[in-house]
Amino acid sequence: MSPHVAEAITLFDAHVHVYQGADVAALLNGAAGHFRNTASAVGASDWRGVLFLTEIAGTSWFETVSGAHDGRQFGAWRIAGVATDPLSLEARSEAGSLNIVAGRQLVTSERVEVHALGTREAIPDGMELPETVRAIQAAQALAVLPWGVGKWLGKRGRIVAAMLASADADLFVSDNSGRPWFWRDPLLARLRAAGRPILRGSDPLPLHAEERRVGGFGCWFRGADHIPAHRLIARIRNSAAKDLYPYGPKESLWWFLRNQVLLRLKS
């Protein structure tokens, strides 16, 4: 259970996609609302909200927006690059401000998904998992293995477990709200029992209105200094499990089944 605090906090969603055609204004409104409600629920005096992008190959939303002269307007939100922080965008409206951090979603030769949080480097897909993790770490980004429906089962699950067993502490895992409440994952349970920090993210699907889920499932920590992205990454990297407080509900059975059906109809 999250503590009740009387200080400023930083909330972050570690698994954010901005799909082509997504309603960016709705995404930002939703994220700000989720962050604000969570901060209010724990009694925080103020809050900072951070969205970590996990862009797939062939997409470059961050680069498109950061390269726009004077930024881009999405509804009431103005998004622009941060001159002193090349890894971040800042989104502002009357609803508040959010930071958006560059990052990539990679797929290894074993078909394991890996995130590189906090980088604009073009790390290629298709490398083996250890090589991919080393490339992410060489870029000084945060290497994360995200849970996904069916992605940690069978052979891939054994590869992920072996990698986590052999890797140093600078390799994280993340849970997402798409894992319904009834779906227990033994690997996540073992990592929690061992005291390893587990990040969390919304992982919106490429379906209508899914962008409104962004910011609704994540972690928070004490303090809300507007430090640059590389220092934010370092703060998360050096955090113990007890320093990262989870928040947000998982999907219901009905919503999980609904999304799985829609995804298959769309493919």
C-alpha cells in the first residue's frame, strides 16, 4: 500500500506508445488526470509527471515533435523540446505540465521485447538478447524487459528468466496494466520476493481510446525536482524496490477479452 505523504512526488509511466492517428490531446489529458488523482490520493503537496516513450521501429514521434520549430500544438497542449535536455519534450497546458522522455522498443532475434528508456540512439532490432541489453547500457539508457501477453511463456520465458538470473542489477523488468488481475506471473512474483524493483507502465494498444489509459498505471517516488532525463534515469536505476511505489489498477477480465478480440479482428 502506498504511504500518505505531505511532499512533492514524481510519477512515471514506463511504457508509452503514441500510435499513428492517436488523439494526443486526449492522451495528455488522461495522463495529467491520472497523475493528479494519484498525487491527491496519497496526499502529495505537488507532483511531476513523466511519460517514457517506447517507440517501435519505423516510428519517430519524438523526433518529429522535437524537430518542429516552436513545438507542436495538440488541442490545449503545446509540446516542445527542452533546450537543456535533448532527451525530453515538455507538454504544457492549463492542466499542468508533463515531461516526455525519448525511448525505443526493440525486438531481439529470440523475439523477446526489450525497452531502451532515455535514448534517441538507433539501436537495431534483431540482435540477440545479451547483445541488445549491452547496446542499451552502452547508450546509457535503462534496459527493461517488459511483461506482455504470452511473451514470457515457453521458450521465450526461459530466455528472459535466464537473462535476469545472469544479468547484473542494471537490467529491469516492467509490468503493465494489460496483465489482468487474475493472471499471475511466477517470474514477477520471484523478482518481487527477491526485492528487485519492478517498473510499471500502461502499454496502450493500437485501439480506439486506448491512449486515455496513459499515466494510469505506473510508479512514483518522493521528490519532484525537474531534473534532466539522464539524471531521472539514474535516480530510477539506483532506486531500491521500497523507493518505487506502484499505483493504478490492472484490467478487468471483460476489458482484457474485449481488447484481445479487437486486436485479432484488426490484424
